[in-house]
Amino acid sequence: KLPKATSLGDAPPEFPCPLCGSPMEYKLGRGGVFMSCKRYPDCLGARAEDGAEIKGDEPIGHHPDTGAPIYVKTGRYGPYVEMDLPENPATPEESTAKKRGRGRPKKAAKRASIPPGTDVSQVTVADALKYLSLPRELGMHPSTGKPVFASTGRYGPCVGSDGEFRSIKNGDPYTITLDEALALLAEPKRPPRGVEIVRDIGKHPKTGKALVLYKSKAGLFLKKGLRRIYLPETADADALTADQAAEYLK
């Protein structure tokens, strides 16, 4: 029956407000749980849930070439670095919108996750530039002609191309090579529990994507995005061709 909980309890006494030294309390924000000075709004001191100081819009430094400010921030999925991208000249449409009082769109920014376990208070400009170097384009896929890239996301480091992604188990996205990425992309995705891979059928005759035949309790099926396309019971798993599979996927 509590209409709104503004406090989740007192923070440990070893974490006083970094600005005024007053006691702090836990609160819930868009980025998750954090510590807030009990004198808020008179004092804006804040810390992350682990006690690290959260600074306002104070950059940790600037890009050595563009001069763009670089910030360390905390979001829903953890800490990240952010850098403003160069502002493009206003288009005629944007100029018209500004005259009509609608203003310019928000300034574009590039963001990159800070690896888990990193002390965010020790992140330097060099570290930030390394994180912001992702996604890295490694080259073109020899079969599809689409770019292959390495990046890191919500579930960790990965490589991807043309909508296909594979996790990087050994190595990291900053040093992985094109050949290593292609080898990962050539591996079939691990099926979910209760599903087994029957065989690799070949390449789709039009898209060039790998066609894999799966089997679950419900029978044989192909995957089209997140959908399962089940084959008729009369389908022969050993005799199924890439052309036939493509017809089923239609």
C-alpha cells in the first residue's frame, strides 16, 4: 500500500556522500540501485551500488583527435563510456523544424560497455577509446560479401555478419582476426535444450545463408529467423536438399 518508495534503506556508513560527507541511502533509478545523499535535492552527491562515486556530466577527458568529451556512465545493463559524435550540419528539414519551434534532434553519441569487473573509477581516456573502438569491422565475408565485425553486447563478446552472431569463447573482440571470426561463423549455432542438429544441408540457393536441419519432439524443422518451420512427417532427413529446404522456408 506504499504509494512511492523514495528510499530503499540506509547505505553503509563507510560510504559517506562524496560531496558533503553526509549519510547516504539506497534509491532505485533507471540504471538500477544507487546511493543518494540524504540531503538531496540540496546535495546531488551519488554513488553506485558498490560505492563508486557517480559524477555528473564531468568528462574523464577528451578524444585526442576530435576533442569530443568522454564520459563514464551507468545504465540498465551496467557501466559504459559515452562520447559525443561530430554534429552534422542541419538539413533543410531540420532547419524548418527549428523555425517552427520543434528544435534539432538530440545530439548523436557513441556508447560502449565497460567490461565486467572493471573499476569504473580507474577508467582512463585510453581505456575508453579502446572500448569505443567496437564494433570493429574485420573485412568482408567471402560468401555473402557482407561485412564481418567484432563487438561486445549484453551477453558478452561476439562476432557477427548479415544477422548471424557467434560468441567469442577464446580471445577478445579487440584482437580477433577475420579468419578467426569466419571460423566461428561457420560453426552451427548451438541448439536450445530439447533440440538436436540433424545435419548441415548446405547454403540457401538465393541468400547463401547456411541451412541447418533440426529435430525436436515435434519433428524435423528449419529455422527462419526466430520461427520454426516444421517439415511434413514424410520428409526424409537424409535426402533433403538445399533447394527443397528453400521451398519449405517460403
